[in-house]
Amino acid sequence: MGISAILNIAVSGMQANTRSLTTSAQNVANAMTPGYRRQVTSFAADASGGVTTTVHTSGATHLPDTSDVDLGQEMLDAIQAEIGFKANAAVWETGADMWDVLASIKRD
């Protein structure tokens, strides 16, 4: 696996975690909206490396005059997205540093 593939995988991870955080933010914004159904982000490995996401409505049942958003769960999801994003950003930064080292070796 080349450095460019590692960078692409890290970017897909950052994008996936951004989408997850966006979904949590949308859920929090609609927590008091009657009838709102919580959105959930699912992650899956991509065949070419990296990760893909899908957003779907939760299967939880609730009364039509309430929402099924649990603010505690949204906070946990947001923290998980932050940690995942930071981990992928660290991988990307390391790959970029390796790319710079290889470029300087080639120049010399």
C-alpha cells in the first residue's frame, strides 16, 4: 500500500466522522420537533480501502407528538466522531510527513 492510498483512507475516515457529527447535530437541532425520527450514521469498510457511511432513520418506535432523540446518546456519538476524526487526521499528518521525507530524499 502506497502513501497516497494511506492518505486517501485517512481522508475517507475524516469525511465519515464529519458526516456522523453532522447527523448528531441534526438530531440535537430536531430533538424537540414532534414526530422527528432520530437519524443514525452507519459505517462500512470500502472495498478499495477506507470507509463509507449511510444515514438512515432509527427503528425506534415513539409517539407521533414526541421525538426519539436521546441527547445523552447524541453526546456520545459526537465524542466518538471527534475521536475518530482526530485519529484519522493523525494518520493523514504522518502520511504527509512521510511523503515530504521521500520527496526530500528524491531531491537529494
